[in-house]
Amino acid sequence: MNPVAAELNATLAARSPHLLDMLSELGQRIFFPKGILSQSAEAKAKAHRFNATIGIATEGGKPMYLPCIQKHFPDCDPAQLYPYAPPAGKPELRQLWREKMVRENPSLAGKHFSLPIVTNALTHGLSLVGDLFVEAGDHLVVPDQMWGNYRLTFGVRNKGVFRHYPFFNADNGFNCAGFRETLTATAREKGKALVLLNFPNNPTGYTPTVAEGERIVEIIREAAEEGCNIVAVTDDAYFGLFYEESLRESLFGRLANLHPRVCAIKIDGATKEEFVWGFRTGFLTFADGSRKENPAVLDVLEKKTMGLIRAGISNCPHPSQTLVLEALRSPDYPREKEEKFHVLQDRALEVKRVLGQDKFRQAWDYYPFNSGYFMCLKLKTVDAEVLRIHLLDRYGVGTIANNATDLRIAFSCIAKENIAELFDLIHQGVMDLS
């Protein structure tokens, strides 16, 4: 093992031994090298005459660039676009995102957690967590209603084993009893579990109530007290899009510093929160289980994550980070974001109004939804994949078949005035096949 990695692991062994046990074999071996980047950082601070360290081209003391590209960024300083961004992201952006997290999540008050690390959006963040904590045979506690890409990231790539529980209970609320049963079984069998909490949920669009959220945290605490090491990951891709009664903040705040055997990780990003999907700018934030500040532990997690970023993509795109940073600084940001929120909220409420019509009841039920981008129909008489293809071929309507009964609808991309027609066409498709 590299001496730098061994040094990082020794810090964890002394300050958070349970966290060291949570790391995968790769997670234990990975480190951030003291090489070109650290030497370049030293040169940036001290090389007042010539700095011949970093691999970019300069001209007139500024980054070299092509005018045909720069013309699309007339208000941006070339120095904020073209050079490499730091491996963990632009410091100003990381700080502003942290301040945003604290502002929007009151339960973080008094908690200690890392400065967010910039990722190449949410999927990259999930992949980093998988590399750090999941190896072949590790168990992941995940509901049956989950984003399909988890299978590629944690199953195919990291060879983790999924332990599913039904997302909803008989009362159409979050299935706390099923979650507890599955986590308890995993805890007793493996002594380690990665818990994935995705709210607002993709594909159903459901966020738990405050009481359900508190029970989820208590279940995790109970499993930790029984001796299970838990990596609790909140996938907050659709954070902030809460339209009705539900939790209004991430469970990360309640999970942070919960128990020495719990490592809480928040994965979120500008991609959906700020409507910049193609910018691929996300964040990864750690909170260890110590109730006292433990900066050395958070520093180890940051350095290991930086090592994975360096090994995989070197660093995240600089232009995207700059534009997101400028948005967060803009005085127009709160008003503009609120306007877009209400557009999506109006669409969600219109979906519920339309689905309240009696004519649909023989064709489907629908899962509870109160947030996010999506909702799911539970078909009663036809196969979801057969219906999906029929809707495409006959009516030019695109939907997603999750399984034999569930059809996912992204109301986020359907104008409010078109929602009634959309569901009428889906209903007509069911009638055709019935």
C-alpha cells in the first residue's frame, strides 16, 4: 500500500475505526498523490518570476483561447473558464453551496460536516461513493421503487448485492416497517450496509412525511447501536421540489453526527435544482458519526475522494462551475428559482386533478406523489411495456415502463395545458389493448 494511503488509514484507525471498516478495498488503497498538482499549487503561491508547472498554454499572462469559443461567453473572464478547476472544485462554489445547504436544511444547525466536493453531477457522486465503500458482496438496502441506474453503478460496477423492501405500505405511506426489517436482516448477516435514500423519489415522486423521516433516522440509529456499520446516502437529486405536505429538507441533516457507526453522505447538485442538466455539476458532502468536530476524519474522506476524481476524470468542468457560481451570487436567483418551482408545482397539482376523474379508475391506480419530476401509474388491465410501445406507435406518446404494471410519467416536461390530453391518450391506449 502506498505510504500516503497508509497514513490516511492510520488517521481513520485512530479517530474513526468504524469508518475505516466501512471502506472498500479500493477505498482503503486510494489516496491523493503529492505530485504535480501539489507542486503546481506551491508554484502558484511562490513562483513570482516564471511558473512552468501546469499543463496549459498561456498568452499575455492569461489562458490561451480561441475567439470563436470565447464569443459565446462575453461576460466571463477567460481565467474562469479555460484553466483546470481544482480537483475538489472551485473553493468559492463549494463554500456557497455549503451555505445554501445550511440555509435550506435547518437540521444542519450545530452539525459538523465537510465542505461539499464538486462532482461531475449526481451519477458521478454515486459512483465515487460506490468506489469508496462498496465491494463485491456488500449489501445495499434500497426500495423496490428505485432509479434503475443504481443497478449499473452499485451492482454491475461495484458488485454489490441489493436488498429490496417495498417502498409503500398498505396505507400508501413510506414503508418504515419493511425498511426496518430489511436493514435489520442485513445488519445481522453482514454487519455493514449501504442505505440509499432518494427523496423526492425517482420514479414515484414521493417524499416521506416528517414523522416517516424521523422514523427512518431512528431505524438507522437502532441498527448502528446493534453493531452495524452504516453508510447512509441521501440522493437528493430533486431537492427543493416539495409541492405538498412532506419533509422539506434532506435527511442528511438528521443523519449527520448521528452515531459513530453511521457515515452520512449527501449527494446533490445544480443539475436539477438549478435546471442545468447538461452542466453536469454535482456535490458530495460527508458527515462522520462523531458528535464532536473531527476535521481530520473529514480531511481523509476528502483526500480519498480527490484521489478517485484524479484517477478517473482528473477534475470537473470549469465553465459549468463558474456559471453555477455566478447564478448563486445573482440577486435574481431566488426570484427566478421560485418562478420555476411554481411552474412545476402547478403541473403536479394538475396531474392530480386530472387523475381524479372517474373514467380512469378501471384502467389504473396511481402511486402517491408530492414532489420531484415524476409520478407512476399502476396499470390494472394491460402490461406496461406493451402499452408503452402501443402509445409510441399509435399516438406518438413517450412513457417509461418500469416493470409489468408501472408506467412512469415525467410531468416535469409536459406543459400544464397538455396534461389532460396526455392522460386521455394513455387511457385510450389502455382501452385499445383491453
